[in-house]
Amino acid sequence: MDILKFFTAGSVDDGKSTLIGRMLYDTDSILADQLEALERSNRKNDDGTIDLAILTDGLRAEREQGITIDVAYKYFHTDKRKFIIADTPGHIQYTRNMVTGASNANLAIILIDARNGVVEQTVRHSYLVSLLGIEEVVVCVNKMDMVGYSETVFSAIVEKYKALADKVKLKHVSYIPVSALKGDNVVTPSENMVWYSGTTLLNHLELVDVQQDKTKVNARFPVQWVIRPQTDDLHDYRGYAGRLQTGVVSVGDSIQVLPSGQQSSIVRIEFFGADLQQAIAGQSVVLHLKDDLDISRGDVLVAYENAPIPSKEIEADLCWMDSRALDTSLTYFLQHNSKITRCKINEIMYSVDINTLEKHAADSFKLNDIGRIVLKTADELAADSYDENRSNGAAILIDPRTNITVGALMFRTIL
Amino acid sequence: MSKQLDYLDELEAEAIYILREVAGQFERPALLFSGGKDSITLVHLAEKAFRPGRFPFPLVHIDTGHNFEETISYRDDLIARIGEKLIVGYVQDSIDQGKVVEQKGKNASRNALQTVTLLDTIAKYEFDACIGGARRDEEKARAKERIFSVRDEFGQWDPKRQRPELWDIYNGKIAKGENVRVFPISNWTELDVWNYIKRENIALPSIYFAHERDCITRNGQLMAASPFLNMDEEDIVTKSTVRFRTVGDISCTAAVLSSADNLDAIIEEISSSKISERGARIDDKVSEAAMEDRKKGGYF
Ligand SMILES: Nc1nc2c(ncn2[C@@H]2O[C@H](COP(=O)(O)OP(=O)(O)O)[C@@H](O)[C@H]2O)c(=O)[nH]1
């Protein structure tokens, strides 16, 4: 059993909350007292059945407005997988929330209202999915009950979407006709759409292969913490604690320490007192090196081959997340793995109209703006491009005046 | 060797990563230890993150004085075994200092009072990060909480001003007076925690397992009869076989009828459970938005 993290994107009222509610409900993931609270609540569907959407929109302010305005995480499991859902709002003013929810997902569900087909928001959501490097996309054409479960309607939308998927360069896309409200093809196969021979949404989520095989990428191990007990019996003990982002490391492997470029090799891989021969991407372990080097938090241990070249200048896509606009004269903090350094945005190459995908010149970014920039850092970063390595190619910008996270960076070219 | 992590390994690795981020990013962190299974799990994860070194933080227990005896003896045994520092903040001290007033009436509990003691303890030791065992599956308001959740000087959580939290990059920068609550097991469900406890063979206080106890029924829930409960002649004490699903102030932690006296039985019971864990906490029942209100006020 492994974990699948996915997020859902759709415009307001496309049925996102209902879809998630339906999935939880039909997999028996809702407990009795939660159901009881639902039944007590006075939001009901027209036919008197409980409104499944309430399961997912949480905070009071949001309940009052009747829309989701943040990222809410939901959990359920079947005997095949544990699922983590990031429920994000779809409206353009919440682009940053969607980027946040998407940053950790391996799969995106894009909802389309069968009555409306591919709309401006669909373009925007698909672009963001591509920007954030999500490999797997499921297009759910929802509210099929309102178009007479028509195959023609579904096929036309699929054709239209395929063109969009090509344009924004999505790799794997699946299409499923559903009715979140009635339950067709969400967890149980639809009897109203016998013309559809594919799997249900849940089935697809259970089986889809999303391990973009992080272990095949070169090893990257940001040092988080140095363990040095300095007790009598562990006098010379010095272990580097961290989580292997990508790749595999084995005892005996040659490594480089970046950004300094020092070389050494791994003599021991330790986990809670036990020795491992090998660690794989995702594992939190303690590494011991052959040589006594000066290594601290912020350094990255990397595989000897294909090591990134440390640089202070990077071309990146930036999503701006703060109501205060980007100030190119200001020095921000940039946080990349366990390293924090000062950073300036030296050049704005262009900003993207995320509804039409057109690029145009810009001299600043406002909340939710996205575009390409060139940044300069005070210290060298040992980064990869986001396409090659989603973990080591991403960073955030922090406003030094407020300490708030104001930007999401996806490195495109290390200059 | 398998090239893919099992879900418990992945959750564990993520929690260890978060604990190490706390160590690396903060000057004076602390681990809030309630004596419940979630904070016990955190201690186990901290051992995995930092051994053979010492924890880079003390354990902090906010003691309401209304304890299950078993949890205090468990706590003291645990501290003796791991050899780490324990700091206790007493709600009784806050009462004696006149900072809070004991609730009156039949449903009086000290649960709401602990917020003040907690904030005072944080201020006294100048903690800049407090690690807690809250999980997003516990409650709707928590489903939106960040893993690094910034609190202002008054301990308040403002859901509208949460920082975006992207990838696994956690922004721990704060101004003086602010602090961060950190939730390493945010992504675990109750069942995940139990499965992990079983896999790792983690010892728990005995009240988690079915046992015979004198109970009364209040507001439709079973409560342990204790001197801390304001009981009157309407309260009829019966002996029942129960266990507790959370461990809090004895006056507001409800028991469930259960014969599950071992981990397998508990996991079986939870897998088919009809009541969520927080359903057994009276203070959440007050209103649907109860938790949200308490969080804004600085509760764990
Ligand atoms: N007929 C029909 N209505 C639906 C379907 N899915 C959602 N709805 C309705 O569409 C409205 C918006 O749904 P909601 O889930 O709140 O949308 P969200 O804004 O995307 O979360 C609600 O009135 C739902 O009952 C569906 O499959 N068929």
C-alpha cells in the first residue's frame, strides 16, 4: 500500500466539493457522528438528500460565503492505497492556493461541467498543472446527468481538451464521464453510460502509476541537521541527518558536497541505530562520510555523477502569492531545501496571461501573477532544473518585512 | 530492496524530516507532550530523528491537575527511559495566580483553562516553536492548517492569514513574540497512528485499552467517575468495560464501551468505527465551529 496525493481543480460550482464528498461517502470514509452533523446542518439538496459538498468546505467564513477559500486536506483509503486530497478553490483570485495544493500532488483531477465544456478556467487550471510538473491528469466531465448522459457531449469535450493538453504539454491524460451528485462512475460504474468502457474514477486512482520513479533521478541529500552527541562513548560521532530527495545511495558511493565541491564517500547509512546498505528516495536517514569535512545545514550531498553546478543566477518561473506586489528593488529571502539566502529579482522576462497563455512584458508581479524571471542570490545554490528534479528545482521567496511566503519558484535554467 | 516506500514508511520519513526542520530552523523549540498516543508517537519519531544525539528540545506538559493517574506514571517512566528534559506547566498555578477562574457547574472542566497556562509557559521559556500531535483528519478546521502554523503574540491562529506552504519547504521565519506550532503528523489518520504504534511496538498508557471502570453517563456520553467531576444524586455510577480514544482532562474525556484490550482489537474496532475520535470529546460538541474558535484563541 502506498500513498497517492491528488488535487482537484474546477471552477466554482463545477461540483468539486460534491465529487470529493461523493468519493468519501461511497468509500464509507465518513463516520457516524460526522454524518449526523451533516444531517443536522440545514443545507440540503433540492431533493432533500444531504449535501455532500459540506464535507469538504470547512471554516466558518467559508461556510458563510459558501465557497472554499483555502487548501483543505482530506484523507481516505481503500485496501489498495492511502489517498491525500488537497481541496483547492478554483477561482482566479485563488490561483496561489491552487499552486500550493498542486505543489505536493502527483495527480490532478480537472473538473469540467458537461454543460459548459472547456472554458477559460479549464485553460488556466491545465496550465498550472503543467507549470507545477504534475505528471498525471484525470479530466472528469461532471454533471453528465444534466446532459442526458450523452456520449456525443462527452466525446466533443474530450476532443477539445486534447488540443489544450497538447498546447500546455500535459503528458498523461485520462477522461472519465461522471455525475458527482448521482454517483455515476465515481466509485460505482454507471448504468446510465454503458457506452463508457473505462474505469471509474476511484478505480483509476487506485491503479494509476504515479511513481515518476524518484529513485531513477540522481541522488540529492540536503543536510538538515548534524548529529554530534559529543559524549565519552560517541566522541567522534558525526552523522548528517536529512531526507534523500531523489535517487539511491549505497555504502561506498562517491559523493560531492555542494556548494563547496569537496569529495568523499559514504561509509555508513544509519537509521535509528540500525545500519542500512542502501537508502532510497523519500527515506530520512543519517549518513556518515569517510572524510572529516566541514559540513553543515544548508549543504547538499549529491551523487558524484551529474552533480549540479552551483550558481548564483537562475532563470525561473515565479508565481506571486502576496497582495503586495513584487518589488524588484527589494532583497528577499530565498529558501531552497535547508538553505536560506538573500535574493533579488534582476529581470522580469515576461508575465503570462494564464487565461489565454499569451506572454507579455511586465515590470512587476501582482497577487496571482505568473511569469519568467531571472534571479540572483547572495550564496551559491546547488539546484537542478524543476523538470529534472521537482524537489531540488523548487524554492520559495520570503518577504523580509513580513516573513510571509510571497513567491513560488520553479527553476528552469541554472545560469 | 523495494524501490518504493510503504505508506507508513513514507509518513514516518516525512515526520522525521519535519522534526529535523524544526531543529534546524528554530532557537528554542519544544515538544508539547499531552500523554496521549499522538504525542507518544511524536516522541518515538523524535528518537528516530535525533538518536544517538539528544533531542534539541524539551518535552512540555500542560498539566490540568485533572489527570488519569495512568498518564502521569506513564509520562514519568517515559522521561526516565529517554533521559530528556521535561517541563510541566500547571493549570493550578494559573488559577492560584488569578489568571483564570475555575468553571462552575456540572459540566465544569479545566480544558479551556489550559490555553492560558500554555501561553504563559511559552512566554516564560521563550519557545519559538511548539511541536504538537494534531492531525488534519481530526476535525474540519484542522484540515486547513499548515504544518508550520504561525501564531501571533496572543497565540492566535488566523485561518485567513496563513502562509502558503509549498512542496516540503517550511517557512519558519517569525517576528519576536510570535511562535510557530508544528504538526509533523498532520497527514496521518487515526488508523495510521494505531497501525504505526503496532508496527513499532510502542507502549501506551493502559487507559487506551479496555478495562473495568466506574462510569457515569453525561450528555449521552460515558465519563470516568472521578473526584474531579461535579457529580450529584442524578449521576448513577455503573461499572462498565471501556477504553479511551483520546487522553485529556479527565472531566471532559469520554470513554467508549469496548472490549478491545489489545492493539489488534483496537485497530479492528477503529476500522469499522462508527464514531470519530473527537466525537468522544465533549468540548468539541458545543458547536460545529467549536474547534475553530478554540484555535483562534491559542489552544493546541
Ligand atoms: N445535477 C448535478 N448537479 C451537480 C453535480 N455535481 C455537483 N452538482 C451541483 O452543483 C452545485 C455546485 O456543486 P459544488 O460541489 O458545491 O461545487 P464546487 O463549487 O465546485 O465545490 C451544487 O448545487 C451541486 O449539488 C452533478 O453531477 N449533477
